[in-house]
Amino acid sequence: MFNNIVKWFAAALCGLLAACAVITVNVYFPEKDVKQAYKSLDEMLLKQGGETRPPAEGQPAGGEEKKEEEVKPQSSLSGTRFNLSLVAVADAAETMADELAVETSSMPEVLKAYDDLRALLPRLNTLRDNGAVGENKQGLISIRDQGKLGGNEAVVKAVNDNRKVVITGMAKALKKITEKKEPGAKVNLNDLMGKASATFADVRREEAKPGCWIELSNGRWVQK
């Protein structure tokens, strides 16, 4: 009888310690690192990715193309070109933000999402500039004025669908990295999703142009 009580107590204690470990991992969210990782991905896959420059005068196009690949990493829907800057970051791996950017960018669905977002960016900018849509607190696009939307509901949906892929990718990357650093720990992906979404929204608010509609974390809409 006594041995059974001891075994039960030991099992209960182990379960409690394991639960505490999971709670500790779930509570911690490196917001600054996640925000910096989002900005790095935007810079390399959204703002620069896919851009091309004409060859310099007197320089062969082939040489310029090689130079462009070295200094301006690109993502490609075909998957034939890789982001060299992120590869360099992976070799250094100095910060959590670096690791998150590398891990997230290694997901094919995230690269495709950025390709799609880059293609949609001109139309999205027009809709934001004329006040038809705004940046909400979940990191997605909300329709503000249906009359100004001009039948671009499909654009809004496509942007939101691809943003969700990026946010989910970031949450998965954080889960993978955290569990790798904390052997035996299990991170609840759903717990990370909300925080990853809110941090993505912070980045979108910071980068919104003056005059654009943004939703604050308290739910109030304002023009930046």
C-alpha cells in the first residue's frame, strides 16, 4: 500500500513538473525578436524580392545578373533561387531573430505567400491610400469603405490568406526553435498564433504610410 502511494505521488510530481515546464515555454514570447524577424523577411522577400535593375552602362547583362544575385537575395515561386542573405544569417545564427527569419523563410508555403503578396502590393497600396481598407489589429486587411473598394474584394482576401500563411509560419518556426532549445518541452502552437498575429500587426502599423487607416491594439481605428 505504502509503495503504491509513493509511486502515485512520484507520478503526480513528475506530471506537475512537466506541466510547469510547458507553461513556462508557452508564456514566454520573444516579441522583439519576432518583430525583427518579420521586418527582415519583409525587407528581403517583399520589398527587394523579385526586383531587377538594368545593367550598368558598358557592363554585360550576365555580369550584372550575377552581381544582383549576390547583393539582392530573391525568393522565387519556382524555388530555383534562394535568399543568400538568409543563408548567411543561418551560418551566423547570432540572435533569435536571425534564427526565426531563417526558419520561417525555409518554408515553401511562406516563400510562395511572399511572392503572392509582392504581386498584390501595388493594388493593396492603392486601396490603402484611398482609404478603402485599413490595417487591423490581427495583422490583416479590413474593408473600411466599400464604395471605394472598386470590386477588389478578391485582392483583400488574397492578401489576408497569404498574410495568415506568414503568421502561421512564424509561429511554427518559434515552436520548432523553442522545443529544440528546451528538450522535452512541448509548445502549444495555438498559444503562439495570437501573439505572432499581434506582433505582425505592430509591424504593419509601424510601416503604414501617413494617412492610412490602422486599428490600435485597443480596437480603436485612427488615421496615421
